[in-house]
Amino acid sequence: MDSSLKINVVKKMDRGLAYGEACFETFRVIDGAIFSWPDHVARLKRGLERLCLTVSDRDIEMMQCACLQAAAAEGGDVLVRLTVSGGEAEWGLFAKSETHSAYIQTMVYHSEQIALMLNQRSWLSPPVHRVAKFTADYGMLLRQLQGERAALLVWQGQLVSAAAANILILRQGEWWTPAVADGVLPGVIRHRLIQAGLVREATCPCEWLDDCDALAVTASSFFVRPVASIQRVSGCSRQLAEHSHTLKEYLCGFEGTPGV
């Protein structure tokens, strides 16, 4: 009988797989450039330091070159995931590898033009504080989502994030995003929008979903994407305007920037 299971017997295992000892960054490579690469590097280093892993400036330079080369082999607009782990080591929580490992995955980017439909979901347990993109955090997120991709996550009456993106809320002519707290990732695009004065941070109660004018999500893979509707926990659904003219202003603000 055919099986989709592959069995491996090993003496060593990558610690990113064995214990979630890894961090990653996802970004687009557009025309040979990465948008806001220093911000991705800073967040990656923050995460690795929490795992007692260090990468040198030379390591960073090598990984950047490798990402650009891998993307160039795919095309002019490519989605890249760079993962850095503790490397292969013997069995044991505190066993250490002599070298870290870096993994690069690439995929030609295909723009999603359809606005999202999000289902409001509550975290089943307190969300963790996130300073970087830890692979272990995303394993926990998968358990929370239980297969639900289009989720708008809340905790104790406060808006937190989408499944794998930051959220933006338009109210009374201003765009807001949940302030950094447990469960809120300090996203690179989010950070740049705040720096540009286009978005403000605040505690965002779930009640804002009842009177907001628009909702959008943001991530380094697609920059900004509108939300068409929200399915509330109560069962009622709310349709939202896309306000695409406002969203386009965001991207126009970055026009001419490498990696856009």
C-alpha cells in the first residue's frame, strides 16, 4: 500500500525541527532589491539572541547575497523565506551544534486581488510576547487556528492580529493598528507605516469592528491588502468598504524605494 509517510532514522536533527530553535524572515525581492532589509535583519538578530544564537555581519551579508541569488533564479518579483536555526546536533535539549543553519525558500509572487473575508476568532490561551518571528510561535498559532486561515484574532476584548499579518483599522478618517502587546508582531511594513505618519498605534477594542470604516491587513509578502467583510463571533457579518484610494496612498509613499 502506498503511503505519504517518509521515515528517517537519524543520529542528529536540526534543532529548529527538534525544539523550534529557529527564527525566520519573509520578504519580497523585487527587481533585485529587498524592501527595508535592515529592519528584517534587526528583527532576526533580536530573535536569535533570545535563543542564545549569534550571527556575524559576514553571516548576514552571505545570507543576503544567497537570498538575492535564489530570487534572481526565479524571476523579478519573488517571495523569499529565510530561516536560521541552531543547526544539526545530537539528541538533547541543551546539545549544541558547531554551526548554525540557514534555509532559503523561494516562490514566484502572485498578487491576490480579491479582498479578504475574515472570521473573528479568540485566542484559546494567552498569546505570547513576540519580538521576532520564532518558528515555535507559529507552531502554537497553527494549534490555535486549527486549519482556519482567514482569522481575525482577539484576546480579552482587544484586537490582536490576523492569522499571519498585522491589522489596520480606519475610523473617523484615521488608520490605527494595535499597539505592540502580547500576540502583536512588530511587523516591518507596520513599522514603516507608523514611521511615515500614515498609521497610529492604540489599544483597539473589538467594538471598533462595529463602527470602523474599513479594515486592512499588512505583511512583507503583500504590503497592504483590504478586508471585504468580518464574520463576528456573534454570528453576524459586516461588509466593509475597501477604501482602495487610501491604501494606494500608502504604496505611493514608498514609490521609488528599493524593493517596492
